[in-house]
Amino acid sequence: MARPKLLELPDPPDRPDPRAILREGLPDRYLTPDDIAEIFEVPKETVYQWRKKHVGPPGFRIGKHLRYDPTDVRAYVTQRKNEDQAAA
């Protein structure tokens, strides 16, 4: 029996899907921990644990707010892909 398809709500027009941003080009804003969690499909707590353990894409603080440069996130993904290919 086929599984029912989950209802997917469209993103608000003022906040595009961050995964689409990384595919199409650099956004005009820095990414938030919520964006990173959505991009990698992990809980937001995982994003904070990556930062604490110095793994995952590099982030930086603006005051009390954690932000990620999309260029750094793309470089991190490329690095991981290269490491996985070399290990195979």
C-alpha cells in the first residue's frame, strides 16, 4: 500500500527555500541556524552541536546571533563530497 503524501506548504514569498538558494546562487543574506538545519535536514540542535564540536559548516556570531556565510556552507559541502569520494 502506498504511503500518503504529506502536505507541503509553500515557503512564504519573503523567505525562499535555503536549499534553492544554494543551488541557484548566493543569497543576499547570511544563513541562520534554522536555514542550516533545513538545508541538511537535521534538527536545529544538531547544528548547535556541530558548532560546539567544531564540525559542520563554519559559522560566526553577530552579537548573540549565529550566522553562516553561504560561500562557506557551499565550500563545506564540496569538501565533504571530496572526502567521501576519496574514501570510497
